[in-house]
Amino acid sequence: MASPAPAARTIEVDEQVYDVLARTARSRDTDINGVLKYLLEAPVVTAVSSQDDDEE
């Protein structure tokens, strides 16, 4: 299976989302594209169950 050719895309986000991306970029010494790449490649974290193990 061939991989599709890379393409540039423009995504519009809310001002608050942009602010979070910008702050994350500053803290990781990268740009917003680097933050988006990090978020896409970050491992999935499973949610912790709110139920105690003792309750059954």
C-alpha cells in the first residue's frame, strides 16, 4: 500500500486553542507545527477507572 504524498493544510482553531498551542510550543522550544506533530504522535493514555477495586 503506497503512502499518500504529504500536503499542506490550513486548520482554523479558536483563539483559546491557539493560545494553548502557542504556550505549549514555547515550553517545548518548538513551533505550533512541532506541537501538532507531538500531539499526533503522542501515545494514547488510557483513562483511569473511577471505581475502587474494593467495591464489587
